[in-house]
Amino acid sequence: MVSKVDEKELLKYAVTFSKKFFNVDFNIPLRISNRMTAKLGAFVIKTRYNRVINEEIVMSKSFIDNNPRHVILDVLHHECVHFCLYRINKPYRDQDDYFKNTLKKLNISLTRTYRYKGILHHYQCMHCNYKFTKRMKGYEKRYVCVRCHSRFAYLGQSNESPYIDF
């Protein structure tokens, strides 16, 4: 059974984790996004004119609604490691060995460990019958087939699990 986790609870976990393992104050926003479909979670740094204007951790609502608590917390902790290493001026990107070693020490999963669980929308080209799946509804209203430039038909939705980043 999947248990619901809200922003307040996630924030509590993030504050405790950051302080306990890195002695870093978690003083950035943490929000759950309805629009995030390409990732499970992300540590986002927004800049303007080479100056940081905002930092936040964003978690996918679809991911939270369709996964067990331990998976959600693992992804949250992964994003907190990004944030904490960034704050203490250590390599914090997914490809950095320092980041990977820190995850390993803390027994936290690497990027691309979990599969997406949630609603998928199925489409088919009305002319060449090309079939595909997207995590977004309304694709047929905005796009045409690359192969034959025809419109798409919406076939319906399902709960499947293709591979996805976080």
C-alpha cells in the first residue's frame, strides 16, 4: 500500500537529514510539482546574470502518489545530498565521483535506480499507425507525426513503469 507524504513531512525529513549527516541548515523551499513528469525529484539552482537567485528541491506529485514511503524518502535524500554538497562547496553533480561516493557511504540510491510508476497516456498516428506512450495528456492536440505529418489519436491511459530519471 502506498502512503501519502505531504510537503510538510518531506520538509521535516530534509531538515533532519541535512543537519544529521552534513551539519547544513536546510533553508530552501521544498515543493511538490504536478507538472514534473520527466523526473522523480530535482535540486534546482536558478541563476540570472551568473548570480544564484533561487534554489529549491522539487518532487514529482505523480511519483509521490504512486510509490512507497521508503522509495520517496530515498529520492528525497538523494536530492538533499545534491543540496548539502553544493552548500559546502563539494562536487554535487550526478557524474561526480565525490557525489557517488557520498551516496554509497550513506546507502542512498544513485540516479536512474527507480522506475516511474504512474499514469501513462497512449497515442497512435492516424495515418501510419505509429504507436507511442507519453506521461502527458493532450499530446495529440499540440503535435503531429514526424514520419507523415498526420494527427495523433488518443488511445487511453494505463499504469505502467518505463525507465525514468530522478
